[in-house]
Amino acid sequence: EVQFVESGGGLAQVGGSLRLSCVASGITDDGYTVGWFRQAPGKEREALACISSNDGKTYYASSVKGRFTMSRDNAKNMVYLQMDSLKPEDTAVYYCGAARSPRRVSLVVVQTALGADPSSAYETWGQGTQVTVSS
């Protein structure tokens, strides 16, 4: 069973940076697509970034492209999200998730590109970490 624990959230100033980390357990091969999504109060979940196991590429939602950078360290079973140029609208709970089946992997990529709700795509995700951006 794949499990995630996110960390690194906190309070940041507008224009500041935070680096989120996610440690994964139960991932035994490179066949998993992993990614990040968030949920702000009163809003739907929003897919932000993913690294596809199909082509190794990293995909971003337009809302964070150029500001957020996702990376993955398979040797350490770690996933990261470097967040720069933070805005108040980035305030949310941030989650990392994984998908392995071909159908779900394709869905993760599509929903990430659209910035859509990835709830039906990811097979598992962590408890989340709160990010608050104040002006």
C-alpha cells in the first residue's frame, strides 16, 4: 500500500518561497505517476503538477507554471514542490498523490494540465500540509 506524508507547509509572505516535501512508502518501482494538488477553503481540489511515469515529463497547471517546480528523488522516495513568487491565492492545503494504472495516469496528466480536480485520478494521497500566504 502506497502512503504519503507531506511536510514543509507554513506561513509565507507574498512573493516569498516555500518548499514542500513528501515522503512515500510502498512505492516499489518507477511505474507510479506522482503529483501535487491543493484545496483551498470552499473550493474544489486543483491539480498542480505531476511527473508522468509514461514519459518522465513534468506537467504543470497554468496557475503555477513558471512559479512552482516539482521534482522527485526515487532513491529517497521523496517528492518535492518548490513554490516561488507566492500569492495569497496559493493559500490551501497541499497534497501529494500517486497513480499507477494506465487509465489513471493519463487522467492525472490531463487534469494537471487543466488544473482540474484530480480526485478521480489519484489512487492515494497524504493528509496534506497547510500553506498560508499573507500580504
